Amino acid sequence: MMIGITLLIGILLLGALAGLLVLHRRQRQLEEAVREAQRTRRALAAERDRIASWLEGLKPGGVEALLLLDQDQRILWANRPAMEQLNARPGRALLEAIPSPDLETLLNATGTAEIRWRDRWWLGTSWAWSEGWGLALIDITRQREAERARRELTANVAHDLRTPLATIRLLLDELKPADPLPASWERLIGELDRLIRLVNTLLDLARLEAGEWPLAYEALEIRPWVQSWIERFAPLWQAKGLTIQLDLPEGLWVWADPEWAGRALGNLLDNAIRFTPPGGEVRVRAWSDGEWVAIEVSDTGPGIPPEDLPRIFERFYRRDRHRGGGGSGLGLAIARHAVEAHGGRIQAFSEPGRGARLVFTLPAVSEGV
Ligand code: ADP
């Protein structure tokens, strides 16, 4: 009897002890969960403060939508514009709220990208933080629309000018006075031809930008291709007594559209020849650079001042507008578009007084093609 009671008490005690242990473990788990939540909250607050101080450094109205996401890309926190304009509520999965492939790519890569969502354009920057990802979005719809309007206007004006200019050119040919031609006549025709070239260039640029000009790729061998361009420019460089130096390895091939790649090379050569004073030197080099072939045009002209370097690829940018010299300020803009349409890059280097060096890349023909 005594033994039975002792056994029962023992079992009860053991049961209570086990219960206590489970309770203790649960409490520990609960405390751990609370600590974890506090840690996340602290990290969230710290990240928010960090962004806030970062934002202070930006222009007012710079960044509109801000979001902090967890590792599963679920929204932890969103500012008011993100909630109102993008319907990004905390707790939702971001890609459910904004199912945009551009955004998915941006989150997987981190960095900066343009995101098209509904009728708007956003410039997005993503970064990693301790709990997941951060995302800042700037609404660039207005700029995009202004750019499109400007492009359309230029294309339309150029298009409408083309026919009357061609007609004037024809009529002038019919009205050509008898020999000897007055000097003013030559000038008239010269200026008209310049205007026609400018209009055609603007139209080409508009078509390239609108993607209406699919590139017709073919394998091009660099050496004969560059040589043919040098010959085309012979009257210009010979008249100035320039020396042409070519450093072009044999067997270097690119995969390019000859017409557009030619516009890039042609415009660089045209500038180098135009800006180099008589007796100077223009040099063309090419080399293989992994999956690319780099082509460099350098000269011994006045060079490009450092403050102009970032701007020379802009449309209509000319350093000295009043000096004339026949340039339209479109050459390098076209060269950049043509190179970028091939996926390549174009860069300018110059130390004032020591000439200019322009380098662009085109995709190399891979072995066995
Ligand atoms: P442009 O028709 O005026 O030459 P580009 O777009 O080809 O227009 O060039 C823009 C500007 O860049 C030029 O007006 C000139 O100031 C500068 N530039 C371009 N190439 C050279 C060069 N080789 N040497 C010096 N300046 C150059």
C-alpha cells in the first residue's frame, strides 16, 4: 500500500516536472520569438533612419516610393507614396502587389533599372539590408513623356522638311544660271545640301531610337573595313596634309551592321580629320578585348576640355557653336546610338592640348562562326 502511494506520488511528481520542463521550453521559445521580433524591429527602424538621412541628401521630391522587404520579398514597411501609388501594403508579397517582370529582375540583381508599371515609368534602385531588400523608386513618367514628345517633334519636323527641300533642290537645278556660275550660287547649293543632310540624319536618328531600324548583322573584317573608310575620306585628310597611321591586326572580325557601324567610325574619323590642324596625325587602332573588338580613333588636334567630355555625346552639343566649321553637333550622338544598338560602348578620352581619343566596341565574331 505504502509502496503504491509512493509510486503514485513519484509518477505525479515526474509528470509535473515534465510539464514544467515543456512550459520552460515554450517560454524560452516565446522569449526568443519576442527577441527576434524586437531585433527585426530595431533593424527596420535603423534601416529606415539610414534611408531617411540618405534621402535628406537628395533633391526634394527626388525619391517618391520607398519599400523595405524581407528575405521572401514580402513588404515589411512602405512609405505613403508607395502605398498610395503602387498599392504596396505591408504584409503583401511585393511581386503580387506589383507583378512587373522589370521589378523582379531588379530585385534579383540589385542595382538600378527602369520599371514600367501600368501607365508610368519608374527608376528603381534596390539594395540588400540585414532583413532582405530595400527598394527606392522615382517617378520618371514626365521626363519620359517629354523625351518622347521631343523625339516625335524632331522626327515630324524633319519628315515634313524633307519633301520641300528636295523640291527646292530640283527647281534650283533647273534654274541654274549660265556659266560662269556666281559664287553665291555655289554657296546656296552648298548650304541647301547641308540642310538636306541634317534633315536626313535627324530622320535616321529618330528611326534608330524608335527601334524601327533593325540591325542587319554580318561578319565584318576590321582591317579592310577601316581602310575603305580612310580612302573615302582621302580628299579631306590629303588636303590638310595629315598623316594617317593604322594599327590594325589581321583576322579581326566583328559582328555588325556595316551601315550603322560605318556611321560610328565615319563620324569619329570626320571629327578627327576636321579638328586636327594641317600637318597633324590621325591614328586608328583595333584590338581584341574578350567578346568585343575595340576600335580607337585618336588625333593630334586641340583635344576636348574635361568639362565637355561628359556632354559631347549629347544631341546638338558643340563646344564652340559660334565658330562654325560645318559641324551639326549630331555626329557623336549618332555614333553613340549606333554603337549601343550593337550592345557596345563608346568613350572619349582627352588631355587638353594632347589630342582626343575615342574608343568604341563592337561584338567580336566568336571562333568557329
Ligand atoms: P560636330 O558636328 O560639332 O563635330 P559631334 O557630335 O561630332 O558634332 O561632336 C560634338 C563636339 O565634340 C564637337 O563640336 C567638338 O567640340 C567635340 N569633339 C568631337 N570630336 C573631337 C575631336 N576629335 N577633337 C576635338 N573636339 C572634338
